[in-house]
Amino acid sequence: MNTRVRKDRRKRQILIYLFWGVLIIGLTLWLTSQKNRPSEALVSDDILLLGKEVYAENCATCHGATGEGHAKIQSAPALNSSEHAWHHADGQLQRLITDGGKIMPSFGEKLTDDEIVAVIRYFQTWWTQSQLDSQQSLSEQDPFK
Ligand code: HEC
């Protein structure tokens, strides 16, 4: 009788551990998937997939994996919505990436025009809708060449 009660209690304890275990693992998986979501969800077109690749290989070391900036080189600005990358028209972004800056290397030799446009479209997925709207009106004056 007594051992039965003990066994039942033991079973219940195991079930409780299982419940918490599954809950914690589930929550962790869910949180990680949320973290990767915003840009992943937008990256569906071929051009954005190309841009993502170009970015990871050529830009992430300085500008950070998700455009947060100030990675290997402290003066490399953020390309996401947090600083002022979105104040530049498409044409200006294209010239800067093609020709380079004071510290930033030029990519005109290394990347094709299509790859440069793709990487710009890619980091633009990190901008807010109102930043995109205002940058779009600038780009009407200074579009991609
Ligand atoms: C060696 C580090 C480095 C690499 C690699 C690099 N950048 Fe930069 N980038 C910088 C720095 C530093 C600046 C600030 C201007 C300067 O001093 O050259 C900058 C500026 C910029 C700006 C202007 C942002 C603003 O707010 O004015 C853009 C856009 C940009 N980079 C995009 C890119 C892209 C796209 C790539 C990859 C194709 C890339 N960068 C690779 C260091 C880098």
C-alpha cells in the first residue's frame, strides 16, 4: 500500500519535471525563432537572397550581422533603422558602396552592379515603413544608375 502511494507520487513528480522540461525547451525554441524573424520573413525574393549572401560575405564584419554597426571597425555605422543609413538615396548608396568611403573599401571591382543593388535592397529590409517611404522620395531624385 505504502509503496504504491510512493510510486504514484514518484510518477507524478516525473510528469511535473517532464511538463516543465517541455515548456522550457518549447519557450526557448520559440524565442529563438522570434529573434530571427523580421528580416527572414522579408527575405523571400531572389534579389534579397542574393543580397543576404553578399552582405554576409562582404559587409557583416564591419557593419554587424544584422546591420547593428560598429563591429570590427568602430566607426562603421549601423545600416539598420537605428542610425542614418536611410537618409541616403539609392543612387548615393550605390556610389558609396561602389567607390568606398574614407575607411570603407570600394566594392566596384569585387561586386557586380546587380550584387550592389541586391545588398542595398537587403539592408533596406531592416528599415521601418516610414523610413522606407521617406528614402523612396529621395531616391526619385537620385535613383540607381
Ligand atoms: C572594413 C570595414 C567595412 C566594410 C567591409 C564595409 N563597410 Fe560600409 N562603412 C564602413 C565605414 C567605416 C563607414 C563610414 C564611412 C567611412 O569612413 O568610410 C561605412 C559606411 C557605409 C554606409 C553609409 C552609412 C551611413 O549611415 O552613412 C553604407 C550604406 C555602407 N557602409 C554599406 C556597406 C556595405 C553594403 C558593405 C558590403 C558590401 C560595406 N559597407 C562594407 C566600413 C565598412
